[in-house]
Amino acid sequence: MEGYPWERYGLIVELTKRMQDVSPQFGKTAIQKMVFLLQEIYGVELGYDYSFYTYGPFSFDLSRDLKLIEYHGGLDISFVNSGTRGYRVKPGKKSDLFYEKAAHAICREGLNLDMAIGEFGAYNARELELRSTIIYTDRDLEINRKQYGRDDFIKLIHNLKPHFELSYIAEVVADLKDKDFINLG
């Protein structure tokens, strides 16, 4: 397993470990969103590129890495066929190996992990989908030098995520703006 990005893998395993007591079902969608938020909000450099996909920001490289980490025993990923369905991600039988190889990075980023989990960890995948979509869209508009007023931004998010009520999107946008997680122009 030489040449592997141990810090990245170790941080993913550590995030998964810390989320076990916080999230009722920490699955593949939630881990995608939490890693995105760690990078975008907390500046943790994991090196994943995200694009907009069905459930919001998605990294194909992270998806591949989750399979690789699982293969080497760092994660246990299982399908859940009851309740919300989907996947459950837990630390694997060899998660300690990943921790040992990334101990320095985990210590360095521990506060960022704690802050991200404290702010976003209790949300389910659907709630993380909305919040990460809002943040992704805000960043994308900024990169492309496009400005939207608050109301137009909310309508844009609603067009992307029509299964959320406009009033609820407005509430979440206001919360993220108040916390300086988004700029809105």
C-alpha cells in the first residue's frame, strides 16, 4: 500500500469514527457532503474536486477512495434496507492502521473536524444535500463572477432542489449567510 495518500485516507476514517455517535446513519451521501464542507468551509485540504450531481456536490475521486479504503479494511460500508435505506459507513477492522499512518494530520485537523461535526454532523443526508448545494452554488457563482440577489439565489436553489420548499431554502440560506458560510454576491 505504498504511495497511498495516507493523510487523506486517515482523515476520512477519523471523520467516520467521530460521526458514529452523532449521525443516526452516516452513509455515502453524508460522507460526500461532510468532506465537501471540510474542504470548503474549514479549509481542510483533502484534494477532492467536486461537481454538481443528483444529490448536490459529488466527488468521483472520493467515491473511488471510499471503495479503496473499504477494500483495505479502513471502512465498513454496508447497505441498509430498512428505514431511510442507503448505505451505512463505519470504521473498518483495520481503521487503527489508517489512524496511525495519518496521526499527524488528524491532530492538525482535529479542531476543524470537531467544528464541522458540531455544525453539520447531526443533519441527515437530505439536510446535508441542501446545505452543501447552497454552498457549492454560492462558490460556483463567485468563481464565474455572477451575482444573484437573495431572492433570485433562493429561486435558483429551488430550481436545483425542487423537493425543498422555498421558505425552507430561504431559512437555510439566511442561516448560512449569518454564519459567513456563503457570500451571496
